[in-house]
Amino acid sequence: MYISSVKNEIMPTNNAKIKLAEITQNLISEKGDANLLKSSIEELKLLLEKVSGLNQEAPINSENILLPTGKAIGPKWAGMCIEDVPRTHKFIKGIHSAVQEVLGKNPKKPVTILYAGTGPFATLVLPLLALFKPSELQLILLEVNTVSIESLKRIIKGFDAYEYIKAIYHCDAANFIVPSEFEADILLIECMQHALLREPQVGITYNLLPQMKKDIVLIPEEISLHVALVDMEKKVEYLSIDNNAEKDYYENSEAVFTLNKMEVLQNNSEFKKEGFQFPEKEVSFSEEQLSNHDFITVSTEITIFKDISLNIDESGLTVPMLLADLNHDQKVIGAKTQYIVGTEPGLTSQLLRS
């Protein structure tokens, strides 16, 4: 039985734009009320679903695409990423701050964002259309999924956003060649899961960033992976209290893998060579450190822009990946890790034992 990937009822343009403006003001507010943020992001999700007409239940919308550099998740799953409130909120705030900074340096020229992996809604940049004029903001959008591309076109029509769009490309961003007539000011890539597993964030960044001008703003600015010890009792205690205190239940190693401008530009020539591998990193902990913790994990730290970041357990993107339970394997003292690129990217690990 055929199920259309599109719903019939689409919200009129004027109502959609007004609603988007209301939601966006809540998302960039400095008040940071948790309940308001949650309800605003729920409203944003409903609005985008309404305007796009995307039918989440159509089987085609659940299908992932397997690429040489990782998995591009289906439109249904990509659209659901909006439900990760800290992720959506902080990325939108970070991008907003970056646009303001770039615009402040050259107010007479629009800021151009190249957004790779838009999904069906271009969630992370769409709210900015309520804050900036087309003379201030321009978008180049890259997306590999056909259903997401069609949804994106309906979003642009529904919000009457044509004047903001320089180009839309249906492509694999990990091998896309940016046309010479386009110069981006901000490179936005959000094609990842926790611990940089499965999705092509690394491959896309290594392809696009070297094609950009030297002073390009990369968002996120940095993603780092660490071997981390976790004290479960302290974690449960911390998470049971609604507070903003510094998390004291984990201990990070030095980064075992880092994705930022400096690393990409340093490694770019080698990365392109057949058979390239990132170096192995070995981490071991002292007996005292191990005795005070329950698990060895991989933690993810994300700096989105300047002081806007996502830390351990703050988002689905930063949930630790378990390596070992120290209560059941007391001989484990650390791990040897290596980030692997290819169809199944991720951090491989080998436990070290005493």
C-alpha cells in the first residue's frame, strides 16, 4: 500500500511567519526558562511539520541512506532531532550569536551560512529568518535525502523565504564541491550522534572546511571525545536535583579525538590519501581514580560557538558511551582508542587491563 510522504493540510504563509517569530523570540531570550524553552520547541516542531506537510508515518521517511562516510538518517529521525531541547536551543543561540558577530564586522554585506545536512526542516537556521532580513542573511543548503529536499522546498514556500536562499543542493556533502561563486561566512554541520558514531560529521567537515575562506566560522567550533570515568552514585544524585552546578560525577581524560578548524586544516592533505588513519590514543587511570568510579566511558564535549556549549549528559549528543563496568571488571585500567572513518565511522576501543 502506498502512503504519501506529504500530508494535505499546509499552514498559510502569513500565519506561519507570525508564529515562527513568536517562537524564535522565546528561543533567543536570555531568561532561559526551562518550561518556556520546552514548550517553544514543541511548538516549533508542530509548526514545521504543519508547514512542510511531512507525513512522519510514511515508511519512506524512516529509511536511512548509507554513504561512504557514514549513515544519513531518514527524514523522520532527522526531524525528531528537534525534540532534543538543549541541542536545538543552544545551536540556534550559537548560530544567532555567530551571525551577529559576522554582521557586526561588515554590516553592509549579508552573512552567508552554508548548512550541510539540513534534514526536512533546516531546523537550526529557519528561526533566524524571523530575526534577520535577506539583506543580512543568505543560505546555501545541502541535503542528501530526496524526501527531505522536497520537504525543505515546501518549508521555503510556506515561510515565503525565497529571498534568503542562494542555493539548495541535493548532494552528499562529504564529496560536494562548493561552486566558486559562493563564499560562505559560517559553515554549519550537524550530522552526528554521541561519540561521533555512525553519521558523517567528520567526513563532511574534512571535505567542506578546506574549501572555505580562512576566517570561516565553523559551527560547532569543536567536538572532542574523551575517555571518562563516571561515578554513578554522584551522577544519580546530581541528576535528581535541578541545578546548574558544575558536574562532579565524571573525570575526563585529555581528548582522544578532536574535530575543529585547526585539526582539519593540519590533517587535510593526509586525510585525502587512501588508507589514512587517525592516530591511536592510549589512556590509563590510577588505582585511586578507578576505585572512586563505576564506569569507563567515551564522553563528548561540543563547543558550538564561543561560550555556548553542550557538555556531558546535557543532550543526546553528549550522552556517554559505555566502555567498561568497573564493578564487574576490576582489572580494567583504561583504553586504547582510534577514530575510524568510512561507512561505519566511530571511535574504536580496546580495553587495557592490569
